Amino acid sequence: MFNKLIGLFSKDMAIDLGTANTIVSIKGEGIIINEPSVVAVQHDKYGKDRILAVGQEAKQMIGKTPLNIRAVRPMRDGVIADFEMTERMIRYFIRKAHKRKRLISPRIIICIPHGITQVERKAVKESAYSAGAREVFLVEEPMAAAIGAGIPVSDPSGYVVVDIGGGTTEIGLTSLGGLVLSKSIKVAGDKFDKAIIDYVRQNYNLYIGERTAENIKIEIGTAVKLEEELRIKVKGRDSSGLLSTIELGSEGVRTAIKEPLREIVSAVKSLLEEMPPDLAGDVVDNGVTLTGGGALIRGLDTYLTDIIKLPVKVADEPLLAVAYGTSNVLDQEALLKLITNE
């Protein structure tokens, strides 16, 4: 009764703490913040750090800052790379979400990659507590992705979800409200970007940055050969130091990201090979669901289907599936207890 009374005065929230983006949902209000996981820090002459910007404004500074300012991505490969900056970033988003002052600190549910260690789990919790949380619950990313994609995770039936985020790809087999099997590999959107950077440098002698590579991936990225090749103009610096422009085709990008895609497929096949026989028949019927930003790569569902010989579909809103799933857990106490064991 006391906890319910406290809940009336707090603004409980769900946080999808992603490598690329942080998405914050408020109970009863839905998604209110969706910004890049980036913090811009200025070093003063006394050696102290001052936060200049967080989120979208900070991302605009990547690769363009003077020597006394750095744009930091505190989440790398799906885990906390910079504890202090993660704490500051979480605190910023919590305060931004609390537009009206409340007497009670919020309960916070945070989505985490399946593969992180107990030390890293503790670090995520401590960041949220330091940022003002009353209670902190952790939900594993494959489960959140499945819930957000509309998969009935509580059913006694097997469903496979593949969430391709910024730092990690999370693969999970759900049944009866739990993860029967799951895998987490550090191959995802960031690796696609790096592969594009390397390809352009090796084949065109042109140096480009992360933001340019990400834009190329979004605009013409494909996992299969397209009937009509897409093309984009790419600007960068050549080895002689001169600025230059090239035209890059989608076939080049397909070649560039071929190896990261192979690693993801290998991880999916590995999970399928370990699947309990009684759930295998369910997965044959239910297929595989793709979520995350990587699911938006053209033809990825077709590419996977051809290899694993199972139906593959992309979730309705793959970019927001994990955020929706985490938010749904916040609204359902029974589901929260079932999947967090807390």
C-alpha cells in the first residue's frame, strides 16, 4: 500500500540505455526523450570538466571540437566505457524528464545487453541511483526487444528475436516469460560504420568520419544486391591532405558490411543449433523477428532467410522496439516481477 502511495507522487521511467541512442519513457506518457548517447565536455584551465551539451546537440560536435572540448560516447559496445559520463548523462535525462518537481524520486527500469558482467550490471545500477533513482530494475535487451516487437513472451511457445543495435547484437529465444537461450556479440551498427570507413579508405583513398559512414549506411546500405543500384556522393580527405568527393554505390557498401553480417548470421545459427527440440518446432512456425537500427538495412530479412531457411520479418518499428518493450514492463507489475526476478 505504501509503495502504491509513493507511486502516485513519483514519475517512474524506463530507460533504453543504448550505445547509439538513449530513449526515455514515462509511465502513462510514453516516449518523451530520444537522443544520441553523447556528452560534450569542456576542459577549463584549472583541469576541471564542464558539461557543455548532452544528446543531439553533443552529437553535432563529434569530429568538430577544438582541443579543449571532447565529444564522449560513454556507452561502447553495449557497456559503460566511461562511468562518470554515463552517470552525468543519465542524470541529465532524468532531470529533463522531470519537468515538474516531484517530492519522490522515480523508480527506473533500465534495459541492458544480455552479455554484460555482474560488475557492469552494478555500474549501471549505481549510475541510476547516483542520478536520483528510488529503485532500479534491469531488463535484458533481447527480452525487451521481444516485448516491444509484440511477441507474447509469457506464452509456452518459442520465439527468436535478433536485436541489432549500435554496439551489440542481442539474440534471444523466449518462452514462458524468460530467456531460454541468448547470445550477445559486439558486432552491430558501429562495426558496420567502421567497415564502411575502411572500405572507402582502401578502395578510394578517402578518409571519412563516423557520422559520414553512418549516413552512407542509412542512405544506401543493403545486405542483398538491389535491382537498381543506389548511389551517394561522399566527401572526405585523401591521403595527400586534399579534400575530395567520390560517388559510392550500394554494391560497395554491401561488400563493405559483408563480414560483420556474416558474424551476426553465425551467432544466430549458433543459437538455433543449441535450441531445445521441443521449441524448434515453434520457431519453424513463428520464425525470427528483427529489431534495432540494423534491421533497417535493406534486404536483411531476405539475406537471413536465404541462409537460415526460416521466415524472417522486421518488427513494425524496429528502432523503438527495445524502448517500447522496456516501457511496457514499467506499466505491468506482473511482467516486471516475471522477467526481472526482482
